[in-house]
Amino acid sequence: LFMFVLVKFFNRLKTKKLKRSLKHCGDHVYIDPSILFVSPELISIADNCHIQPRCQLFGRGGGIEIGEGTIFSHEIQVFARNHYYDGNDLEMLPYDKRYSAKKVTIGKYVWIGARSTILPGVTIGDGAVIGAASVVTKDVPAGAVGCEILCAANLVFE
């Protein structure tokens, strides 16, 4: 019982530290202590959000903005930058030391299924649902439900 109380105490301390490290963290936000934030000063989370265990948010580059009431299931990855690989001026193949940074915007009341990956520059509209294990490469309209291996605007079901 003592160990359980001690672990719970340290988890609360870690969660408070994680929240304070963010650019903005709203009220009533649940962040599991196992979350990894890279460049948390570029990550904003609005009120009433819920982020489950082992999610990784990489804000370095363009930053990440998460709207009110959004729910992240387990093991979601969000990237705000990627290797530069698309151009005739590449210094090395398949990519060089440069990066492409683009902001990720996740709207209000979005539900993102377990083990999904969201790539740089994506905007997910309010109320959208991203199915488990999706790779979101393009914008998702508000209210859409995406349940494809590559969840892109042309693969969204309404």
C-alpha cells in the first residue's frame, strides 16, 4: 500500500511538471505521466483534453496546437517537423541534414485512435475521429471519420 501511494505521489509530481513545461495547458487536462514532449514550449493544449499513456508529441519545428475536449488514445505520435527530402537541391539521399517544419493543428473535440501518427502540417477539423493505427498525412475536415491505413483527405468517410 505504501509503494502504491508513493508511486501515485511521484506520478502527480511528474504530471504537474509536464503541464508547466507546455506553452499553454488549459484547465481539467489529463496527461499520463508516461507522455513524452519534445520542445514542450511549442505545444499548446486547451481545456478538457485527455492524453493517454505512451503518447509522443514532437513540437520542435512548427509547434502543435490541440483544441478543447480532444482525446488522444494510447501511443499516438505527433510530429511538427520532418527530414527535408523533397527537392532538387538535396545534399544527400534519401534526405539531408535540413528539416521541414510545419505546425500541426488539432481542432476541438477530436478523437484520435490508438497508435495513430500525425505528420507535420496537418490540420484536423473540429469533431473529427481518426481510427486506430492511422497515418494522417493530409488535412482532415471537421466532423469526418477517417479509418484508413493512410488517413488523407481523399480517404475520409463522412
